[in-house]
Amino acid sequence: MLRPGKIVCVGRNYRDHAKELGNEVPTAPLIFLKPPSAILAPGAPIVRPRVSERVDFEGEIGIVVGRTLTRATEADAATAVRGICAVNDVTARDLQKGDGQWTRAKGFDSFCPIGPEVAYAGAFDALEVVTRVNGEERQRGHTRDLVFSIPFLLSYISQVMTLEPGDLIATGTPAGVGPLVAGDAVEIEVVGLSRVANPVIDAA
Ligand code: ZN
């Protein structure tokens, strides 16, 4: 199981998803952190906290850093990827809107299901992510539709904070986000490479 030192996420990195929530497409990457304590293994339950009335799935492509990057160029960043994994950036949507900043909404225990890391150093414009809830497809996104490419994101983040081996970058979610309720089963798949499926329960 991947234990990243940090999880850096990118908001609104697909045009169609930014629009569906009524947001502008950003002119620079919008980054935030998720705590590593939120990581959840395949098969373990996503726990809906009692303080939220709307907990959403966000299927994303996760990039695992393989080499230390500090103020890296895009070209350097492109050669520093070790692997990829499926990520579910679970979000308490009501708390995200109410708080204004996103740490609480994105940071609950169990809010970061991740699939197995698969070695990958291939083309970053040829990855596809699919989300299914109870077997029904709800999201499908392709890296050619990213606002900011994966090498650009790694370079951009490394201007702020040193990226270290094992750090995880969640690259944003495509359109189609929606709520989860107790009893649902949600699955994120980076097509043909990594998948993570989890049941959903309410906190006791
Ligand atoms: Zn996200």
C-alpha cells in the first residue's frame, strides 16, 4: 500500500467539471493538500461523516513521484514519474462550499481511496479514468482533456514544495461528480491499469 508523504490535489482541471459546478476554468493550477491519514485501501468502507449531508465521489488519475523534484522544468518532471494509481478524491461538498477552504471537506478519514500503484512512464496524454457507482458509469475523463498537463502540474507544484519519492498527485476530476449514500459501491478505474472499489457507510 502506497504511503505518500503528501498528497497534492488539483482542482478544476477538466473544463467540463469546472463548468458543472458553476466555476471558471482556472488560469493557473488550483492546488490543495489531502492528509495521508485519509488514505483507504480497496474494499474498505468510505465513511460519511455525520456533519456532512453531501459526500461526493471524484474519480481521478493519481501520479506517483519517483524522484525528488525542486523547481523542476516540465521536461525534467516528465521523467520523474514512478507510477500511477486510481484515486477517489472523496469530498464533503456542503462543507467545501461552507468553509471556503477545503481542508475539512477533503480531509476526513477514509476520503482518499487509492488503487494499487502500477509502474508507468508512458505517454501522459493517453490515460483514461472511469467512475462507476453500483456498476453504472458516472464519469469518464481522458488526460488529453486536462486543462494543465501532468508534466506541467509536477513542474508547477515543485516551484512551491519539493516533491519526494512516493508523493501522490491527484490530477483532477472530469464532469459527472455526484453524491454517495450508505449502501453504494463506488469504483474508480484508470483504464486497464489500476482500480479501487469501496463500499459506502454512514458514521455510527
Ligand atoms: Zn478532486
